Amino acid sequence: MDNEQYIDGNEAIRRMRDISRGHNTYFVLLHLTYNQKTGHGGELRKVERCRLRTAMSDEAFSLNGEHYLPYTDLDTDEPKMCWRKLIRYVGFPPKYKLLKVDWFKRF
């Protein structure tokens, strides 16, 4: 992607939380996949319309919430989650222009 604009990872999470509090609002998320059970991953998954959600009861006791991002895919209404550090791009309203997430503050 030419002329990429960056956003700090913590700022991206904060904005996702703010957007998820509103009605009929969502964000775009692109993250790398990784299946801890099989060790497979590396595919870039794009979710066009998603919102953050609270962890489900079976997730809350088995996962450290600081490492995961629970979200709902609004197109399928499925609860999903990803490792926060595997988030690569996010897009926010109103234009949903993709911003590259920088977890190491290189800008």
C-alpha cells in the first residue's frame, strides 16, 4: 500500500472501543491469522464490518484478555477474536481509510 498512514496500536484499540460504544457504528479490521492448536497461520484476514465485544464466559477464564481482541463480524454475526499484535490495518468511519497499525511506535 503506497503512502501508508500509521496509527499506534494502543490508539487503534482505544478508537475501536469508542466506536463500539456507538449505535450502528463499526470499523474495518485486517489481521494475520494464527491457530494456536495447529500452529498454522500467516494469512491476512479482512473483516469489513466489526465491533468489539466482551469475552464470552468460556473465553474469560482461559485467555489473558490483554493479548486478545474479541470482536463480532457484523456480516456473519459470529463472535471471533485475534491476537492484538497480529492486527495489521484498521479503518475507521467515516471514510474507512486503512491505517497501518504500528505496535512499536516507529513514527
